[in-house]
Amino acid sequence: MTLAWLAMLAAAQAALAQQFADQTAVRFPTQAEYTNYIAVGDIDGDGDLDICFANGGGYSSLGTLLKPRLYVNSGSGVFTDETDARAAGVTGCFRSAEFGDVDGDGDLDLVLAQDFNRPAKLLINSGNGTFADQSAVRIPSGGLSSARATLGDVDHDGDLDIALCNSGTSSRFGTNGQPRLWINSGSGVFTDETASRLPAGNISQQMDVLLFDADGDLDLDMFVATRATAPAQSRLWRNDGTGRFTGGVSFPSDASAYAYDAGDIDGDGDLDLIGVNAGTSNRELLVRNTDGVGASWTDISSSISPNPTTDDNDSKFVDIDNDGDLDLVIAVLGSSKRIYANSGAGAFAQLTGAITASTDSSLDIKVGDFDGDGRYDLVTAQGESGQFQNRIYMNTGAVDTRPPTIAITEQVVPGSEAGVPRPVRVAVRDAYTSHMGFHARSVTLRHGTGDALDNALPMSLSGNGIWRGTLPARPAGSSVRYSVRAVDAAGNVADGPVLAYTEPGTGGHPADLNGDGAVDGFDLTILLAAYGTGLPGPDINRDGIVNGFDLAALLAAFGS
């Protein structure tokens, strides 16, 4: 660490003194429940961030079954407990919660993982933030000892699948369980496909499962973290692109891990990892993605200063000073949270006094702009010991003025078949991290066949910063241009590169929708599937809608 960096850090500490102020008393209801995890998302579609607390008593044995608390945001960062009105009758020993649209209807559903060999739950959103427990008809039955469940489109089919920790038949500290992978049918009904998609074998004391793009190929790889000590080891499994995972990646030795988080700490475009409690003597393990393709990882834990031997439980990367790099916050058991500033190159130095001191036991931490002021606030979950009052810390520092980063945009490479929709994925990152990525205001896929990108369609979140959209079918020979636009919570806009491709074939009759040289039943099938839409390919007369005029034109040319 250079003298210049130390001087800058000293100046930053003065500027950032008490940047995160504990405002729990005026923003959260009073509570005293054992909370393990936090999910953040806009459950009622009103544009602000709401919160779910995954509650459940008991550390090494089953305790009191509790409700998953739903806190609804007023819009200004003041929360009301609306659990009984929005998730009536749901109780359990919940170790984690995750929001995601599993049934493709545009709202956020909720998956909850349970410990002590109890079944996971899937709550389906009615559209207004009211949830119904549909676990019995949507997810596999049977008990799991699960510390975490997360969502992601692992098989690139446009819907969200579910990955879960499972430590066996006793508890999350068990030794006879295998992680589970449940694959979505497309309508939010899941099948257990663990046996055909994950490496075989049990993993002891699984504490976290993280889906992230380790190798920059725009599919979601899987990291399973274990609390077990040597010779046990957390696993990084790479996705083959179809949702089938293989091991064999060399990763630095770790032990006693409680959680992992992924972020680009050094600005080189790839995702690095931090494992809380996973390093030597329960220090943080900071691991750099050395080659950018997820095959080589280097332990750089000495870049965290200080990196004490303490009982830490979670971490997040967040740009607290609007300088464009990711800083670091640590959730600590029994003492105050720690905040570190990034040098810009992945070296982290602690900022003392940047957050209200406390002695509660934080098991999880999440980031979000809860009051809509353009600053990213912190929420912590309290459990295991103390008063169990979850807390919110409001950010009084710099407003976010930096646009998101569109790190990778997928290049469409058409095969021989013309006139079919073309999926496009993109990696979008912003000023903070989570298992699902940052909360974007919008991500859209702009496209056109001329110089102008005069059409746009929304992209859907595939998990942890990966978004997916589908370009409409175009006639053979069409030259298509496209670009991604991302808008973050503060309204900052980023435009990705403009990419292009040409549909195979040379065109010909406009009713030859698949470009095979004949107007036949294949073209009729394409048109009928698009009937009533504005897809440009089947819109033969170019009047903006696929209708009877286009059908008549195709039938008139049938056989030509």
C-alpha cells in the first residue's frame, strides 16, 4: 500500500465519518425474532424496494418456527410489517429468502430455504405483493437441511431455476447431503434434476450457494461454500452452457466459510470472490480471478487491512464513495460492522467510524437505495445472540452519478436456420453486489434493421447480473443491429456496444419466413405462431401487426 494511497485514505476517512447512520428506530418496526437472511425487491410494483426477513429459531437444534417477515416500503424508506396480510399462515425455520419471477408473469415470487430436514417453500405473488404458498404443486417434496437457496437461469431457456444447499438429514451442519438443482418447466413448476446436472457426492456443512459467471461466457456457474474444516473444501463448478456442471477447477484452500460474494474488485472486467470467515484462522478469504476465464484463482487476502480473526457472517461489495470501484462491508457477530475502502486495484483498507457502532450479531447484510435519494443504504439481519432487532443504516454520503457497466454483450451467431427469434444475454454490473445482482430500473434490448435502433424490448433477469432478451424473427438476408441499455436505481444510463448480424439466406419472397427457398407449411407455422403480434418477420405487408392480410399474402404465394 503506497504512501499516496494512505494519505488519500486518511482524507476519505474524515469525509466518510459516520456515513452510514443507524435509523432503525424511525424506519423499522420493533421486533425480537431470530433472523438469518434478507431478500430485497419491489414486491408490489410501486417502484421502491421492500424487504423479506428469513426468520427461524435455533442454532444447532430446531427452535421456534417463525414467519418470514415482509416489510413494505412507504416509498421514503419507512417500513411497515405487512406479513399477516401478504403471506398469511406461513411459518418455518427459514435460513434464506430470494425474490425472483419464477412463473414469468412480471412480478417477484419468493423462495424460502429451511433447515433441520424441513421442506423448502415457494410463495407465488398475485401481482400486488400478496403471496400464496404453492409449494405443494410447484416444487419437489421432501425435507432439506438448507442454509441457502438462490435463483438463476442455469440452462439458458429464459426462466429461473433454483439451486439449494442441502447438508443432509440432520441440520445445515450435517455431512450426508448433496446440493440440489431444481429446473423450471417455464411456468414455475420445478423438477429435481440434481442427478443429471451436478457432480455426484455429498458436501459437509453447506452454508452458501452462489450462481455467478466465473468464466465470462454469460452462463451461470455454481459455487458451494462449506463451513467444514480441512480437508473439506468449497467447490466451484462450471456450467457447460446447458445447465450441466463439472468440477475440477483449482481454487485456493478454504474452511469455515459462511458466505461468498462475487464482484469485480480490480476493474479488469471479470468477477473475483470473497469468502467470509473462509481464510486462515477465520479471516476473510479474498480471491482474484487471475486469468479472467475462471480457471486460475489467487489468494490475495493480505490485501484486506486489517483482516482480523473474528466471527464474521456475510459481506457485500458497494461503491460507498462514488469513485467507480467496489468497496467492502462486513457483517460481524457481536460487534460493529466493518467498512473498507478500495484503492481501485483491489486493496482494501478499513474506514473507522463510517457506520454507527453496535454490538448486535449480524448474520446477513444487503444493499439498496431504500429512500430513493440515489445513495445505497445497508440493512442487517440479527440472529443467534443479542436482541434480534434488524437494522437499517442510511447513507449520507455521495449520490451515485456513475452509470452501470455493460461488461459483456452476447454476439448473435445465426446458424443455417433463418427467420427465428435470437436470444441475447448481457452482463450488467453497478455500484453494489448481491446473489441476484443490483436492482436495475430497467434493462432493454434495442434493435433495428437500419441505422436506427428504433425498437426496444425489456430484458429479464437471469440471475446475478446476467440479463436475457430475445430479438424477434427477421426475414432471410436481414441485417440486424442491436444494443443493450441499462438504467440503474439512480437513473444513470449506460449503452452497450452496437452489435450486428445477418440472417442466413438471400431473402427472396417475403412470405418465405424461414428462408429455405419455398413458401410452405413451415412458413405458415411461423406466421400463425406470431398471429396478433408485431413481429417484423411474419408481418409480410409491414403494417405493424401480423393479421389476416399477412395470412392471405402467404397463402397466395403458397408453393412458390
